[in-house]
Amino acid sequence: MAKKMTDTTTFQVLEKDAYHAFIEWPLFLMRKLKQLEQHIAAAEENLKGTGQRREQK
């Protein structure tokens, strides 16, 4: 059986984890945005390279 969450320390740990997740969320989003921008730039460069090859044929 699952243990009931009645202990106050359990709630304190949960509250602390939730606080850290809330604080770190903007940093996580900024990091993901930077990764996405790099991916999009690489994909655009790849498309430009593909377009130039087709024109040369």
C-alpha cells in the first residue's frame, strides 16, 4: 500500500522541490530556446545548401 502523505516533513520537502522547480523554470526555457535557435539556424543553412546544389544541376 502507498504511504499516506500526512507527515509535515514530507510536505516541506514537496514544497521546497516545487519552489526550486518554479525558480529554475525560466532558466530551463532560456536554455531550450537557445538550443532551438541553433537547430533552426542549422536547418536553414542546410536548406540553403540544398537549394544551391539544385540550382547548379
